[in-house]
Amino acid sequence: MTENPIKRHKALQPLSRDHHHGLLLSWKIRQGFKKGIDPERMMVYVRWFWDAHLLRHFELEEKQIFPVLGNDNPMVKRALREHRHITRLFTSNYSDKGRTLVLIEEELDNHI
């Protein structure tokens, strides 16, 4: 039995597509490791993705979606904690790029 995709309200569809692209980034990181791509090269792409897509997505969720649910909502609190952690992974200059990529892949995939 195949489940039909969840129908999203039109206003939420762009966010849903962003989630799909975030999952695709995690997949690309895994594929990069499988194919032996240099972590430094992968990190260039990952940082571009952050700047071009994910940062804007986080800001949109935090300014327009989370306030509707309220600051005391446990899911909002969790999402904000995860946003802070993921932001640090994307923006810090860790020396071990391979380990950082693994953490980004895992944390982003789990968050979404």
C-alpha cells in the first residue's frame, strides 16, 4: 500500500519544497563521501546552499511560522535549538571538514 503525499496548504508549499531540497543536500553529502569527493570541495557547495537557501528558510520559519504556534510550544523550542546547532555547523570554520559534513548531513536530515 502506497501512501499519498500529504496535501499542504498553498502558503506552506514553498517551505515543503525547501525541506525536500534540504533532504537532497543530505543525500548529496552522503553521495559525495561514497564517490570520494574532497570534503573541502563539498564544503564550498554546502556553504553556498546555506547562504542561498537554508538561512532564508530558517528566518522565514522563525519569523512567520513559529510565532503562530507560540514560543512555549515544545516543537518550536526544539526547532529553534536545532536551528542554532545547524547554523553553527554551517557557519563555523571547523578544521575537520569531513566530520563537519557528517554532522551537517545527520543533523539536517534529522531536523527535517
